[in-house]
Amino acid sequence: MSLAALAHRHPRIVDWGIHIDRTPAAGWLALQFAALAPTWAWMVRRLRDGSDDPLGPLALAALAALAWHCRRELRAAPQLGWLALAGAGTVLATLLRTGLGGALPALPPLAAGLVAVLALACGLLAFLPRRVAALPVAGLAVLALPLLSSLQFYAGYPLRVVTAEASRWLLAPGFSVAREGSSLVVDGRLVIVDAPCSGVQMVWLGYFTACAVALWARQSDRGFLRRLPMVGLLVLGGNILRNSVLIAFEGAGHPLAPWAHNLLGLLVLAAVCGGIARLMVPARTLSAFADQPIPGLITAQGGRHVDTVL
């Protein structure tokens, strides 16, 4: 049989396989997004009922911006490893959400949602170019979940205790300070380190900055992972500094006005996020920016003069 005859008589399933293989990345991602629709519906309900801070959509917007930025570099043939993980994660998220009779009870929506967003991250990584690091993409996917209220419930009190104890050490040279749980007695005045002082929101924004800047600066997975402990230290240090200043004013009998309280928090947050952004930018990226010529200047070595175009 000749090749021409074989081409005319091949099974129809071969055509279907060709069509599937030629399906664009947007089609695959749209199908996966639709398959995980119950998770997105739960996330929307969680945001609308006011039980969580609406920061998750910012992480989803960052992932969408990444996909749009790389739209011309998306793979025609996806990486099969990531695609297999995406498919398995999508099925697992459905089973975790609905359960499997008596053998597998349904888990809390947050647990199923965690598997769902990681599956979506794997689906996106299957089509992204190899230069895009996987860990920051997975980090943004996790940050898209409505998890701030859960973090506040489970980690808020330990963070407040750590912050109060560190503030006690910082304020001890100038005040008489004693800690009682997550509260401080400063020169006889009781100062409570309440839930907003735990720094959970700063934790979210700090790690969001780390993931977003790492993707922008094309940081490698190894470099990103190596810098993550410093991200946590910067966030913890910034929160301790902010609370120590506030407690010092409270203990001295001069509490800050609400606008000054908010301004101090914004300044510390900006400093922490700026430090994290600088930490996540590789040295080669900074040197590349430094080596770029300034428009309007003759900067080549050996030039006799420098002209400026005004």
C-alpha cells in the first residue's frame, strides 16, 4: 500500500488526534478552568460574604498578566509531565470536593481549592516557556485562595505572641515592659497586640511581591527558593518594628491618631515590599539595566565627547 493510499484510508481517530494536538493553549486552559468551576464559585461566595479579605483576585490577575505577556511564546505542544499533573489534580480536586461515598469523605472546600489552584498552575506551566520558574507560579496560585481568615485563625495568635515578645525586648531599655500572652504592660499601661497587628496581611503582600517580582525578573526556581527564608524574616521584622513604634507611643501616653497609625503601617509595608523586590531581582538583571545606554547620549568607549539631545 502506498503512502498516498494510507493517507486516504487512515482511521478517523487519527484526524481527531491531530485536531486535539493542534488545540491552542487557551482552549486547554479554558476547559480546565470550566472543569474546576465549583471551586471558583466557592471562592466568589467566600469573598462576597465578607469572611475574607479580597486579595486573592490580585494573584489571579498576576497569573493572567503572565499568560498574556507570554502569549506569543506559549508552547504548541505542551509539556506532558505538567499536563498529566494538571489532569490528575483536576480529578483529585473534584473527588476531594464531592467525596467518594464512604471510602473518601468530602474534605473542607479550602483543601479541595488548594488542589484545584495547584492543578491550574500545572496546566499553565505545561504551556509556558521553560524560562518561567514553576515555584512563583504555584505561589501565586496558592495566594489566589481566600485563605487570610484561616491564616488569622490558625497563625494569628502565635504571630501576635512572637511580635509582643520581640517588642518587649526592643522597648525594655526605655520602658518597664511585661508581657502577658499577646498583650504588653508598658509603664503600667495595658497595650493589646490585637488581630490586625499579627501581620497576616503583610505576610500575604510580602509573598505576593516575592512571586510577582521573581517572575518579572526571570528568577530561577533555585534562586527563588533560596531567598524565601529572607522574605519571611523581612516580613516578621517589619511587623515587629511597626508594632514596637505603636506600642512605644501607647506606653508613653501619646497614642497616634488613626491617620498616623495608618500612615506608619503603609510606610513600613512599602519598605518591606521594596526590600523583598530588591531581594528577588538577580544581580545579572540589575547589571543588565545598568549597562543599557541612555537615549541621547554617546556612551561608547573611546568617544571624544558626549552629546545630549534636548
